Amino acid sequence: MSQAPKRKAGPKPGGPNAGRPRTGARVAAVQALFQSEAGGESAETVIDQFVRHRIGTLDSEAGFEDGRVPQADVPLFSKIVRGAAANSETIDAAISGHLAANWTLDRLDPVLRALLRAAATEFWSAADTPARVVINEYMDIAHGFFDGEEPRFANGMLDSLARQMRGDEFQPKA
């Protein structure tokens, strides 16, 4: 993680959510959390902007490469973004607790940071989706955004966070 990340311009065209609105919601949530942090905008402002301009099929043929998310479950998208914003101290502390001693959250690539925040929010607040499904979804998204070592790093972080926040799901079945 010491080298500059090999970040892609955005998710692959056809992307990880082709026909999968919940995946689309997660992609949009990562983008929105990134935008909120980079622009200093509130969660509500970013949610409004995404719902009006970036989610769904609007008047253009724009897709992922243009920052659009053609299919997204808007209630799930809103829940993730609002949850990450409302519980940012708790979420950030959980993520920071799994970083190496010499790493801070600010040292992570901002897209990777947004991805981890979105996933941690789901682990922490939404037990309706199994942790392993959440991990798989965010790994698809990580591969859509990065070519380097970031997906491997994300996988380790997601696994650690899931085991901390949803440990019961990882216990052997009796």
C-alpha cells in the first residue's frame, strides 16, 4: 500500500451491477461517500444529487464511465450513505482498529476509504444481508475501481471488520 494506487477511472462499463440494483446501490454509495468527503458536502446533499443526476436512466446514454449508476436500489443507497455519515466516528474507529500501527485512515486511498466505510456501515447496521454477501459485493466493487493490490487489502480489511461486527455469522454451525 506504500505505492500510489492503480485506480481505474471508475467501475467497468457494464460494471459490477449490470442487472443487480443492490450492487448498484453499493457502487453509488462508495461514489457518494467519496464525493461527500472530497467536496465537504453533507450526506443529504450528496444523496439528493445522486438521486437527481446519477442514479437510473436519465436522458443520456451515460454509464459507469461517466459516473452514472444505471440501476440502483435507492433506499439501500440512502441507508448506507446516511448510516456512514451518522455513525462516522464509530465506523472510522472500527476501520482504524484493523490498520497496521503505522497507518492512519487518512493514508488510505480516498476511494478505498469510502468503500471500507460503506461496507462497515452495512456490517454494523444491516444484519439483513449476510456478511459474506456484503464482502463479495464490495470485492466486486474494489475490482471495478482498482487494478493493483487494493482489492487484496480490501478483502483482508472486509473479512476482519465482518468478523468483528458480525462474529456470530462466522461461528461453526452446531
